[in-house]
Amino acid sequence: MENRKRILVAPLNWGLGHATRCIPIIRALLDQNLEPVIASDGDALALLKKEFPRLGFVEFPSYRIQYAEKARYFKLKMLWDTPKILKAIALEKKQTKQLVETLGICGIISDNRLGVSYSDVPSVFITHQLNVLTGTTTWISSKIHQEIIKKFDQCWVPDVAGDPNLSGKLGHLKNQNPKVKYIGAVSRLNTLENEKIYDLMVLISGPEPQRSMLEAKLLQQLSRYSGEVIFIKGKIEAKQEVIKKNNILLYNYMNTSQLEKAFNQSKLVLSRSGYTTILDLAKLGKRAFFIPTPGQYEQEYLAKRLEQEKLVPYCKQDDFELKMLDRVAGFRGLSAVDAELDLSAFFSLFKSEREL
């Protein structure tokens, strides 16, 4: 790998979505004879180590994001956590400079890690949130985010530019920005010809304590469910654990190939309305039911939008009952917005000499 240009790939550790949507990008980099160096922390770093054990890894400082137990305290909790997030951003910015100098990094791809850029190296920011929804403060949170994006050479949005699209107003600005590039509805998964053996697939992840709260609620309710269930907790641990409880097959986590098979073997998916999950469901054309993370405006917006378009129903976490899954029959389900674009075209930023 000595002759390959090294590209730093740094996904945010906030749930698993940022890490999992970097998987097809890392694969594409390898296909283009580029050498990814992966930098993250926590579950995101652990997951990518399992997916790409032969690559180089760096641990970045953690943003230490935790959600409030009650949705109404979400914004207050985020404000409380702001100082430690800003500290982590300053540390990762310093560490990025060191990595560029010691490893000869030739390009940077940051998935929502705000401090991972360097003025002397072509830098890309990946986000589906050009507008950051925070209720009454959306205007200021969006403005701040857009100012951060300006520090990067390009901003890649995993969606399509026109209609129909998946991200709605999150990923589309009223005024065009030449730095924004739409890279298509990228997903690490593919459609397989598998027999449907699970009536329901449950897939949860995300920051605590909300992940554990939803897990406990669903397991309690599914004890009365008559169909076959495969339940993936989204807990990245040292060893994979598989437990069979009556009609429920429980996994603490799955790798990509296992998850791809489980999706294809399932008739219905119950999950958060995280954007990466939506990308995967769209790629596979699956029917689903969403339970947004309480207080997370982005997931609530996406769930409401998809229900209004009669694609996927949803409900609030506290309101969920098993009988609500019957509503899925009245919705069309997700289907691919557009064929995935050739990611290699976007890597030209790293292969040419940077303009001075």
C-alpha cells in the first residue's frame, strides 16, 4: 500500500449510521487504489474495525453525546453538552493536523465530524443536514452548520438533487451552493434472492439511554407477537452474541453481510427513522414502521414526511403498540429514488493536484 494516496475517513460516533454509510465509500476508495485510514471512536470505530480489519485505524476524541430520557429535555441536554463537544472538536482538529503530517494524508472525508479538516489537504464533509432542525432555533443551528461546511472543499450529500428525494428540506437548500455535491442514495446493502423467513426485523441503535429504553419496550411487547422475529440491538461488543427466546432471535450486532441477509429475509422492518436506515430501506425496497428517537428533530421530520407521502407509517416511542404494525398495509413502502451514482467520479478531488 506504500504507493497509494492515503485518505482519512472520519465518521461521527452518534448512533451507527455515520459509520455504516461510510462503508460503501471506503470500499469505493479501495477500488480506486486509494488507502483509507479510518478515524472515529466508540461503537462507530469498533464496527468499522470489524468490517475492515486490515486497514489502519486512529481513535479520535469522543463527543460523548447522550440523549435526555425525556424528549422535552433534548435541546437542554444538548446545550449542556456543548462545552465538551467543542473541546472534542478542538482536539480532533489538532489530531487531524498531526495525522496529515505523520501519515502523509492526501485527502479527508469527514462524516459530520466538525473539526476534521485541514487547509492544505482537499477536505470533504458528508452530511444530509444542510439544514439542521432544532425547532424554534432551526435558523441559527442551520446557519452555524452551513458556516462550518464552508471550511471544506466539498460537501457530499447522500441523496439526489431533484425530486423525488429522501432527505427533503434537510438536504436541499433554497439557493444552490457549488460546494454541494449529491452522491446518490448510497447504501452498503444489496437485494438478494432470499426466502422470507422472518415476519418482522427489529433494528435499533443510537445514543443511550434511548436505545436501551426502546429495546426494553419492544422486547416486552414482542413477547405477545406470534410471528418470527429477528432483533438486532445495535450494540457493538467484542463478541457477537445470538440468543433464541421463543419466536425471537436476538443479536447484539451484525456485520454487513449478515445484516444484508437479514433484511432480505424479512417481510417488515421496525426501526428508528435514521437517515442511513432510510437509505438502506430505499435501496432494498422494503416496507417499514418507524419509531423516531424522542426529541431528535431530524428523525421526527423524516418520519412525518414519509408518512405524509404514504410511504412509511410511524408513531412516537411512548405510544407504540404492536397492533400499529397493521397500518403498514396501507402504505406503499420505500423504493429506490435513483440508481446509486458512481462514487469514483467524486474521488477526482483527491487524485489531482490541488489548485493554489
